[in-house]
Amino acid sequence: MKTCVVDSKHRMQGKVFLKNGVDIYRCGDCGCIMADIDFNHEQYESNEYYTMSYRTLESIDKVWGFRWRYVLDKIVKSGNVASLLDVGAGNGYFVSLAAKEFGLRATGLEISTEEIRFAEEHVGVKLVNEDVCRHKEMYDVVTSFNVLEHVADPHGFLSAVLERVKPGGLIVVTTPNPGCIHAKVKGLERWNMVCPPHHINLFSKQSLLEMLEQRGAEPLSYETLSTYISFVRDFDSSNLVLRRTFFNLLRMAGLGADHCVIARKAPAAAARH
């Protein structure tokens, strides 16, 4: 019987349905959704991967710029942030904005050589081809956007990410929200985020916060975020009135596409006790 990746003591519901030929399980205690499948790196080396589907800075900014600036503004306003590491940096645009617009010493880690090539050619950012487990430097804030759902061992991944955070520093994590408006309208089985082998684990708000707390991170804020709702993009004005409206409505209702948690690593003195 498969056990919950959040806590092996949790009670499992068992297999709830089959998706793409893969058994999908759900935890009855924390609501975590799990695909019975291992990590497959090859899919991230395709130049058709969604983070590389837009080839100009203008189009990349139109899709992700608003969201990344919103997150970076919250990070900078938290205070005492000079260095940032983005784990799973994708097309590199977040790292680019962090450095060029927000003045941070920003580094991005990425395990996909195709993403690294794309980031340098299309965004002008040199990412580091290294797994976070092997990276040695420490930072004021470490971000990881929509990576957690791809890893088979989320506790191990979060531990490795937190090891790169300076004592008292911040970790910022986003991952798909099973309570989002799309999942509620379509139903869990038809929700496009349940898509093995691409996504392995999908976390409820409860399960995500529980894992961070188990790793010694204190959640400071929680909200849900969206990128760009497709039908809004075609009708929006230059000052993004529609996008801002839908973004904030979904955020306030907790129906945004992704969880977003900002948590603090314990200061050095507290960590010793």
C-alpha cells in the first residue's frame, strides 16, 4: 500500500483513479495527491516544454512578468534581502528581473540543459547546471517556483533548499493548488495539473504547510497566485486592468492556480535549541 509522502503515519484513501495509465492516490488526512511513478528527467529536455514556448522577451514578460514582479516586491519589502537563489529557474526570467529590476545578487539553478541554453539565448541569463543538493553557497532568500510537484522526495528537496538559506532567511515556494478554480470546475480527475509523469505529487494547503513546518521553516504568509488566464490575455489593456482584477479576486478567494508560501528559516541561535 502506498504511503503518504507528507507523513507515513497519515491514513491513505487508496487509489482514487487512473490517469495516463498511472495510479493516482490521495491522503485522507492531509489531502496530498500522489502519482505512483518515478521522476523522469528526459521530459524537461524537450524544447517544447511550456517555459520555453515563448521566444521573445516581450512575450515572456506578458505571461510571467506581472507575477514575478509581484513576488519580488513582497520579497524585497520583507527587508534585509541582498542575495537570492532560484531553484529550478526554468527560462531564467525571474532571475533576470530579480537582478536587473530589483537589484538583487541573483543566481539560478537548473538541471535541464535545454532550459539553460534557452535562458542564455533568449533571456540573456546564465543559469548554473547544478542540483540544489550539490550547491554549497547560502543566500538571504531561496525561491522555488512550481518545482516541488515534480520531485519524488519532497521532504528531501525542501531540506536541500533550506540548507541554502541563511539562518533567519526566507524560502518562497509555489506549487499547484488542488483547491483552485480550475480544479473545482473540472473536477480532480479532469484537472490538467494531474498529469503524470510530469507531476508526481500535488499538495493541499495543509500538506504544504505541514511539510515546511516539519523541516523547521516558519510560514509567514500564504496566498494563491495565478499567471495569466488565457481568455483575459486577448482583451486586456496595456496597464493590465483585467489581469490585475482577476489575479486579486482569485488570490483573495484562495482560488488561484498555485499556492504561494513565504516562510522563515529559524535563526542560528534558535536552530541550536
